[in-house]
Amino acid sequence: MKIEGKTYKLDFDEGRTLKISGKISEKPEEYKKMDSFFEKVIETVSELRELTVDLRELIFINTSGIKAFCVSLLMEADEVEGLRMKILCNRSLDWQVDAMPAFQNLMDNLEVVFE
């Protein structure tokens, strides 16, 4: 399952890995597609109880993208009992170094890993 915009790609292997890459700075309707996509991911992983989100190739994300990511993915994932999530980050991307540790406050079973 995947969706692509002009500058970004969301790819879920329907196993345990969601890869988000490119640059997310889109029109409002694109975020609605992302919200729906994230809902389908949560439905799938609710039975698996584990999700890895690979952001290592996500170069940029604007505030609307962060909102979609936080509200539609992280906060919804936190509602799934027993779900563990790991976010893989790129330590050479300043926005990830600055923002990702704060995301741990949004979900109990969240691990942020910098590579």
C-alpha cells in the first residue's frame, strides 16, 4: 500500500514498516489522503502490535505534515493497546534531531532511534 505526491512517498509493506520519504509540503487535500492512509496503517498494525516508521529519507516536513503525522498516526497508534512503535531517524537532518525526541511524549510505547 502506498501513496505518492509530487515530492513525497508513503510506502507501507503491510508487515511492520512504514517508510516516509521526500519532502512533505503539500496542498490541504494531500493531507486528507495522508490521514486516510495512516488510518489504514493503524488498522493493519493493531493486530501485529508493532510498527517501524522509517523517516531516514524524509528531508523536510512542514507543520501541516507534522500535524497529520502526530494526530493521524502517533496519537491514533497510542490508542491501540500494546502497540509498540519505533521511529528510525537520520541524525544528519537537523529537523529530525530537534523534533523527534518531543514526539515521544505523544505515545507511551514509542522508541526514537537515530542512525
